Amino acid sequence: MPPRENPTARQARLGAELRKLRVAAGRTARETAAMLGTDQGKISHIESGRIGVSEERIRKLADFYGCVDEALLEALCAIAREHRGQFWWDEYRGTLASQYLAVAELEHHATALRTLQTVTVPGLLQTEDYARALFRGGLPEPTEEEIDVRVAHRMRRKAVLERENPPPFSAFLHEAALHMRFGGRKVARRQLETLMEAADMPQVTVRVIPFTNEDFYEVTQPMLYVHGVVPQLDTVLVDGPTGGGLLGADDQLAHYRIFFGRATTRSLDPEESRQLIHHIARTL
């Protein structure tokens, strides 16, 4: 089977974690290939997520690397058991860019989600009209058909918060996001009303970083912190005008854990946030 051209976010992460284990053990790709009875190129493809790896080989590699973290190994084996076509977002493969599929995949497998948004409401809490207005303003300018597909995909992502035992979702919004009138006054007002309705869900927490904040400065880049089944598989997705990037290095994760801890202490509490959202909605 030829190597995958575009591994999924979790396939790539499986390979990256196997590489981390190898490097930590001081083993070379050549030594690992010899142990498995294969060539060094195949090890490279495994560690890049471009070819799959069986559970048996994962455990054989773990033994070779001296890894005895059973929780991590079971999590990696669970990824290895996944296959394309298994999940709803696979329907959009080849139609949407990989970044759209990655966020749906990460949300689905998360044990908890934390996001910070600077000028927009988080995708999981958006109304259809609001999402449509955002996509319509994208560059390069999408066709109406492309917008329809993106909106449909975004609306389907909401199922993660509606399923049995949904992951806790903490949304931090800068106050600027509440004043933006994407789609016009009517759309913006309905979006704020929907945001308040979502905040009543037991699994959702909405906190606002107000304009009066004097201590919290790193609010210029939208980001999503995805908690995995084990801390080693946590992932941060940072967004930008040319697409998103996935971060999973230990030092990067440690940085963003501190970041969201500060966001919690330096934002309004949920009730104060709700009052501010209500006040702004009334002024639209």
C-alpha cells in the first residue's frame, strides 16, 4: 500500500508520539528498522503518519523503547484501530481543506475543550447565519456552493456538545467578539442570544475577557486546546488567516496550559459574562 498523501491529525500524532518514544530511548531509526525487520524508510513513514502501524507493532516498539506507560500505549493503539470512512467528517474529505477535518476529528475525540476567540464566537456555538457571514467574507472569496458545504460541516460539529457525556467546553471570548456585527445587526443579536442559551448548558462555560482587562495581553490569536485521553495526547490548534497549525510538543502544551489558567483568573466569571453579553445584545 503506498504512503498516505495526507494523514489525519490523529494518524500524524500517532507517528509523532512513536518518534518521541524512540528519541527518548536513544534509539536510531536504523536500529528500530532492524528490530522490526524492515527498512529505515518505513520507520520514517510510520513516524510521519504516512503509513499505518498495527497494535502488535506499537507494543513491540514500546518494549524496545522501554515504555511502560500502559495508558499512553492503549491510547496509541486506539488511534491505530481507526480507519478512514469511520467518522462523519470523512464525508467531506476531498471537498474541504484538511484543517476543517482536523478540528472535527480533534473535537470528537476530546475529553475536554478550551478555546479562546478574539473577534468571533467559537464555531461550536455559532448560528448558521453567523457562520455563513463569516465564510462569505473569506479570502479567496468562496462560491456559494463552497459556503454551503462549510456551513453544513460547522453545524454538524455541534453534535459533540449534544451527545451523551459530552466533553466540558470552556469558551473564552474577548469582549471585542461580542461587538462585531458579522451578517448585520439581526444576525449578530441572534448570535449573542444563542451564546447565552449555550451558556446554560451544563457542559458549556462562557467567560468574557473585558475591554477593562489590564493584565492579560495574549489575546491576538484564536486557539483551541484539546484534552486527550492522556495528557501526552493533548493538542493545541492555533488559527490564522492562512489556516491553522497543530501543536503537540511538551513545552508548547505546558505554555498553553499556563495560558488558559491565566485566562480563567483574568476573565469575568460566567454570571458576569452573561450579564455583559445580555447588555451588548440589547444595544444591537
